[in-house]
Amino acid sequence: MAENSDDGDQETLGIVSWKSETQVLTDLRNNNQLPCVRKLSADGTQSIPVGLSIYCEQPLYMYKKCQRRQVLGRTIYHDASGPYYEVGQTLIIPDNFEGWFEVVPSDFGKAQVFRTIEAVSKIMPRKLFTRTPVTGIRIVEEDGQQTFKERKIPAGSILLVNSTVSAKWKTCAEKSIRKKKVEEWSTVEIPYLKCTDTDQEDVLLPFSTKGRFSSVYEKDMNNDRSIYRIKELIENSDMPIIVRLVYGKAPVVPCIFTGMIALRETVSQSFIIASTIMNKRNVLIEIPDNLSCAVRVPESEEPLQGLKTFEDSKKLCEKYALSFASLIKLSPEMDTHHMKVQYNPQKSKTKESGLKTLDLITNISLTDEEPADRFMESDSDSVQSTDQSMLTRGIFKLLELTEVKRKSTDC
């Protein structure tokens, strides 16, 4: 947090003088004046969105210009009595947002997922997204023989699907007979899905592994268990469309956000990323460069030089501006009307468990960690198998590894 403990700093800010002539925001973008200090001026003749008006008449560090496509949407909330509503302010989702979405079925239920690795093997998508943590194995050489090491794969991982394989293992286990322990050898054959992990290493996932898995959407290679980036939804979906954020960063300001979003329209927007300067907690903001208001220019930035809060605002922009530009934000218009979307009497008794408001989200500051990806779904399945697919006891030696099925180009 950018704290200002020096009362003299506030007095210095008060004597910053401003030129009488004004600019417009497009001047900053077109004349390459960034970065610079400016302030938005509300002279009463122009309408400024409520969400930005709180930053008027204070110095702002205008840092960087950006242009992008973005989707406008609204949060969907399920009332306990049955109806689904669009609630909260309009959400702005940039096309470079890195979260993963699924398309919500018409009944507002959960989208389909693969429940076992065996089910994945029947489709053989090009890439697999793990929605629960799983355990696979890596084949390694030890003492001239092939054996295995367990490989923990966290939820939120992307695996490249290669093929299905069958492994024959010779296993030795100790067995007690008349209070004596004897070795008993046997041969087992286990099917696996062979994938490549983020370390570019091959990993084998037993068919019997349970969990929640999705395929990663690729153009012309799709199925009803796919997840999408927002850019792919923009390019390949007709709006309006209702989606659910499966995994990604939630908005960086406190708001009603359930993860289910009605995407309404796509727009192109140019804007300037700026930081407050004189606040005890400086924050980043985005200012549309077509905002209809006057921009004041200081006579000199010298009174700001050396102020801790001014230096903090610069550091804040340098550290977080690019990542901030890729996050979900709220429209400054403060449009918070509720609109009923659908009534589902079959879901009138209990609230959708996955639609929870997130009330612990805050702005980015210097002492905050960068917002982390998180799962927006509440349910998870055990990934522990009760059969022989995981090699956990005894001695196992690999006898044979046979490729059964290569990945198909049609998934």
C-alpha cells in the first residue's frame, strides 16, 4: 500500500499550479506526451461517469496508452426463490484476459466435463485442462531398468495429449503364509493416457483416474466439454451468450461477482492507464480517451518530485500496468439495475452452490501480490482410484510399454 505519512507532502500538492488552457485526452494519445501528470476537470458542462468523477480535480500520473477489443457483460445471480438476475455494474472483459470459460447450458446448470481419464481417451482432444489435482507417473531409468516416479499435477494445468498406451508391469509383493513372508510375483497390464506436461516431460495418467477435466478449445477441433479464452468466444460465438468463469482472476475491485456472466457485446476501446498520486493508497485506473472532459496541465511537475506517493505511483504503473490492463474491471457508468434473465422453478429450493459473491477482492497496490488465478467452482471430485491403476505397494518393473492409439486430428 502506498502510504503517505508526511503532512508536508499534502501541503506541497496543494500549491501545484495549473495552466489555464486545457487539453483533451486524445491529445495525450496522439502527441506522445505520456507519461505525464494531468488532472481531469469537471467544469459542470460535461458529463463524467460516476466511477471516474471521484478522480477529478486531483493529480493523476498518466502512464500508458492502450487499445483493445473488450466484451461488456453482466454478472448472473441465482436468487434462492428461483429466478436468475443480471446484477451489479457492467463488467469489462478485455480480449487478452487469461481466464478460462465454459458455455453455460440453457438450463443454467453445469457444463459437461470428463469425469475420468478413460473418458478423455475416447475423445482424445489436443489439449487437456485439469480442474482437479491428479497424480500420474513418469517412466525413468534406474539401474538399467525402467521404473516409475509419481508426478503430481495441480489443478489448473494444461496437458498436451499424445496417445494412449498400455503398460505391462511385473510386480513383487510380500505375502504372509503360516507366519512366514514370501514373495509373490505377478503381471498386471494398465492403460494410460500419455501427455506432455508444462516441463515438456511425458506423464502417464491411469485411465481410472477420477476428477473433472475439460478439453481446451481449438478452432475446428471442438466438443461439448471445451473451455475457452475470451478471445475465442469473441471470434467464434454469437452474442449474447452466457458463460461461466472456470479458472482465472476475479475483478480487482469489490463487487458482486459469481463467475457466471451474460456477455452482451464486443466493442473496441482506446484508453489511458493512470495512477492516483496523492492518496494514502494509490490505485490504477483506466480512462477512455474519448471521455468528454477537460484535461488540465500543471505549470510544472517539480512540486511533485521527491514525494513518496508520486514515486509510488510511478512504481505502481511500471509494475502492474500491463497486467492490470488484462483484468476484468467494472464500467465507470455505475449501472446497477437488476434484470430478470430466467426463472427455473426446479432450482427454487436451493441457491446454485457455484454462484457465490466474492467480497474480499481489492484494488492492486504496491504491497499486494498480483491477483492470482482461482477456481470459481465449488464442487470437486476425489481423484483417488480404488483399483490397481496406481502403483503404490510392492516392487514394479516395466516389462512392456505399447502404444495403442495416437491422438486423432478430429476431436
